[in-house]
Amino acid sequence: MRLAHDVETVRSAERALMARLPEGALMQRAAAGLATACAGLLGKVYGARVALLVGSGDNGGDALYAGARLARRGAGVTALLLSPERAHPGGLAALRAAGGTVLDAQTEHATELVGRADLVVDGIVGIGGKGGLRPRAAELAAAARGTVVAVDLPSGVDAATGEVRGEAVRADATVTFGTYKPGLLVDPAREYAGALRLVDIGLELAPADTGLEALQYADVAALLPRPTGESDKYRRGVVGIVAGSARYPGAAVLAVAGALHGGAGAVRYVGPAADAVLARFPETLVSAGPPAKAGRVQAWVLGPGLGDDTSGLHDVLASDVPVLIDADGLRLADPATVRERTAPTVLTPHAGEAAALLGVTRDAVEAERLSSVRELAARYAATVLLKGSTTLVAPPDETRPARVNPTGTPWLATAGSGDVLSGLTGSLLAAGLAPLDAASVGAHLHGLAARHAADGAPISAQDVAGALRSAWQDVTENRFA
């Protein structure tokens, strides 16, 4: 599990550790890890040109001490100070002693120096920074042509939320200390961070303090339901799907495809697209409805392609099994009815649907993805999977960490892929996974399947569904160890 902690938690852990260590020892640990990462990116340190963009405080100090280590190995290191009077004095002394050069960032040739550097180290603003870069800092960052490495996180992004309000550094790699910060894992900031490297500096962080989690392959493998010798189709999980309409029969077909390829023991379909579903998946158990008379299920999926048909809505929401609501179901379901359900509920909106549920603009949701998914989960007393450039999953309990999916790909931006995800996640709910786990595992497999199907070429939702088997095998056979 990749864990991320908010700024105050990190600050508190740093203070506790510094109280036990000699003065400056914690910064030296960070600088050593940063210098090692920079050396690895350079390949050959001797003779390399390195520019340090140095702000005030400890973030700039980390960059200066790391620059000193690179200078001692033969790199030509120049520090450009954005606040000369507030630069870290110990870091400055170390860099000068190692043969590095220190210049005011306002100097005439500063932009040219950054443009010629093989490596540019962003030590402008630390994890407490708010808002975008100031004009001179933004100008220097934009001049970089070599590899850009951010210290702890790219300057100009919000460490806690992933929001980017103004100009920010676009890094090729980010070296972060002690723990990941939520902003490094959540768009739009994630796109600014590049490749992530975590340096252990000895922080003691309790699991209960985690603000955001990202399942890794081993976590997903441990959660995946597997049949045993005693399994039958009912023990493996029966998922009911209320989806499709005369206008959108394909939504029903894709949701059923996701459920069947996602491990369901059986799928019961209720709706007007039965002929289309049976033509593609003859093993489906179809019913004319209503859902209450369709037969036993362990979970329901409601909404893909329904249009304005509300005939099955009451039965599904009144059931005592987990319910996943997607697409048209999000628009049709009464919020109070959803909140009052005693069995678990999972909502799977994209940004536009989330905006409608929250009464805000789509841009607002995209800019504040983490706070948006949290607010939806609290407002609807449901687990919410917010689809998008980074898929986020939030439980209704605000004291528990949200999750971010690391396997997403832009190839999933294709019609019908969300229907596949709904069926897949519904099958995992029917198999007995908790809502947070079902949504997280579903998103993980969905992303892997898209990568398999795409392989650098355009894909359809059917391709994604067909690749779920390969994604499942990737995880269960430990292909990523």
C-alpha cells in the first residue's frame, strides 16, 4: 500500500524526530537521498551542469545541501536564490565550500544558466506553500530544458489536495521525503510531479494518520475473490443489473460484460435490452422485472443507459444488498432515499455527474477532485468512486482515508468504459468485498485492462471488457513483482 499523509501530520512527525536527532541531521538525510536521486538521473555527475532554484526555508536548504554533494563529485552547480536574504545559511555555506556558485535569481544571466543546465532542482517552495509561483520563479522554471527534479513536491501545487492555482513547476521527477503527500497522487498536481521517488528519513507515522492510500498489486491480489473447491455460482456471487433502454441497449451489454469478466458467478439482467444481452452473453439470467421478482442477488448495479426509466428504481434502492448507482441512476435516484439505505451504496460519477450532484461546475470538481469526492461521500452516506484522470474512492466515514487508483490511462476516455467498470465493481460487491475495496479493486483492474487492450492504439469499451481476464492474471500471477 502506498500511503500519503497531510502536511500537518508530516510536520508533527518531523518535529518529533528532530527533537531526538542532532541539529541538522534530518535535513542531511533528505539531502543525501535527493543527491542520490539526482546523480542517478544524470548518469554521469562529473562535468554535469546543475542549476538549483532556491527559495527560503528548509526546502531550499535541502536543494543547497544536495547541490553541495553533487559539486563534491565534480558537477558544476549554480544556486539561484529567489530570496537571497532568507536562503538557508548552512546550505549556502556547504555549497560554497564544495565549489558551487551562488547567484541572485534576478541576475541578468540566470535564465540562460537554467536553460543550459543538464539538471534543474526545484527547491523553491515546500509542502506548506499555497498558490502559484511568483513571476520570476515561474520564468526560471519555464526556462529549464534539462531534467527537472522537484524537492518534496513541485513548487506551486497544493500538497494536501493536488490543486494547482496558478503557475507551477512541471517536474520530470519528484523526490519526496518520509511519506507521499496527497497532492503527488491526485490530478491535476500528479501531472506536474513526474516519476515519484520516496526517501525514507525515519519519520514515524501511524497508519491511522493516513489521508490517502493507493493499492499496489500485492494489495489487489490479496483482495481478489478466488473460487475454492466448495464454490458454486451462488457462492461466487450473483449480481443483478438494471440497465439499458431501447435507445441505449449497449449500456446493458457492457455492464453485463464487466460483471461476467469480473468474476461474477452469475448475472441477472432486468430491463428492455434482454435480447441484446442474450445475443452476446447467453449465460445471462434475464427477467422482465420488476427487480424484486428477478431472483436472489448479492448486489445490484443500477443506472447505465436507463434513460428516464424509473420502473426498477424503488425495488433496487429498497433492497437489503449493496447497490452500485451509475450514469442515469445518479440523476434519477432521490438523495434522501440513498442516504437512508441500511445496506451499502456505491456511487460512480464522472466529473460532470459529480458536479450536478454537488451543484457546482465541472471545472470546480476537476480542480478539487479530492475535496469533491469527500463531500459527495459525506452528503450521500455512500462510498463514492469519482472517475477521471485520477480515479478517487472515498468512504462515507470521513475519518478513514480515501484511495487513489494508480493504473488509470487516458485510453479509458471512451464511450461505455464506465458501464464496464460498473458491472465489474458490482461483481466484486456480490462476491463479498467491502464497498471501498470493491471500488478500489474494480478501478485497478479496469485501468490494467485498458492498458492491455490499448497497447498504444485506440480501443473500445468492448476491448476493455475483453482484457479484464488478462488484467486479473497480471495480478494473481504476480507479474509485477
